[in-house]
Amino acid sequence: MAYDLRFYRLRARMSGETFGKIIGVVRSTVSRLESGELRLDEKQAIALDQHFATGGHFLRLLTYAKLGHNPDWFREHVSYEARALALKIYELALIPGLFQIESYARACFEAAGVEDIDGHVAERLQRQESLERSPRPLVWVVLSQSVLDWPVGGPEVMRAQFAHLLDMAKAPNVSLRILPRTAGATIGLDGPFKILSVDEGDAAYTEAHGGGRLVLGTGEVRQFGTRWERIGSKALPEDASRTLVEQAMEEMK
């Protein structure tokens, strides 16, 4: 898709600024689209098809891209994460990567059997710097209680991880809530996901076996927003959630 964007723009002898006006973005965003760092959403694809009279070419490309798992989607999602104005994160089994300490992250990568564990750990910790930029992004996190029960790396690592999680939860831009076991069967059992709000709009990223999937279509992102609201309606308040983490830390032996 990135190649096609550049091809049609250059064939029409259009500047990046002019091209951006067709899809409602600035010139720098056009550059990121043409480099493959970002992807069109559905409305933008339709706008290009109408402008260039392609017969639905860009919309078809977007549809094909949504059908499978693209290994570049994780990288693209990290790009969104690094400039997000707000993040909504739901996790089912593990502490979110943005909140992991080094020893916890290392244990995760060791269990996954990945190559270059040191490199993966360093990259994960570097991603956390996005939470320190100014202005700081708003971060809402909901964790399934099972996250607190899963002894990643052993008791010592878990206690240190819980302490870090509690420290992070004190930040004014962070909200931490726990979805308790007493909530029973919920839509959250489907798996983890996050919603990332950037200047261009919202995107969603969902993890799956064999790779994640970045969702940019407005309708599908809205569905993730509905899932988030339904999960959040059953999560504990912030104070009760912190108490549950403290109890888990004390009981981890």
C-alpha cells in the first residue's frame, strides 16, 4: 500500500501537502504513510479512490491488509504508542509491557524462547520512556486478577513487579483497575488489547498467537471501545484495585 500511495501521488505530480489535504492529514503524516510506518484508515482509502477514480483500489488494498497478521503491525503499533495522547490497556495474563520491570520482562522472553533476549528486554524498557514525555499521556489500565496470580520469574520478581506497579499507579496520569475473578465470565476472556489515541484518531491493537493485529477502521475500533467499557464496568475502583495488588504482593511467597 505504501508503494501505491507514493506512485499515485508522484504520477499526479502532487506535493505531500496537497496529497494530505485529500485525506485530511499534514505532509509529515503523508511521509509516514508512504514509508509504511502508518496505514490508511477506511475513510482515507475511500477518499483516495474517489479522487483518483481508481474503482476501489485503495479500499481493496486495505481490506486485504486486514485479513492476515502482518509482522510489521507490532512495529506500527509501537509508533502509535510512542506518540499516543491516551492509552487504554487491557491485559488478561501478564503485566503490560509498558509497566514491566527488567527481571519480569526477561522472564517473559525466556519463557517465549525468543532469540536475543537482551535486545528484546532493552527494547521493551526503551518503549517505557514514552510514558515520561511531556505532556504525559493519559493511561488507563485494567488487569484481569489472573495477572496477579501468575508467578512470572518467581516470588521475588513478582514482589518487585507489584511494587513497581503500585508506584506507577500513583502517577496522576495513570489509572489502574483490576477485573476480579468474581466478575465471572466476561468479554475480557477473549484476550488482551489496547486502544491508542493519537492526533489522527484512534487505533486498536490486539494480540494473538503468531502475531498481533493493528486495527485502524473506525467501526472496528469503536467495537474495541465498547469492549473496553463493558470490561471496565465490572472492574474494581482504583483504591480497591491497589489494595488487591498489595495483598497479592504480601501473599507471594
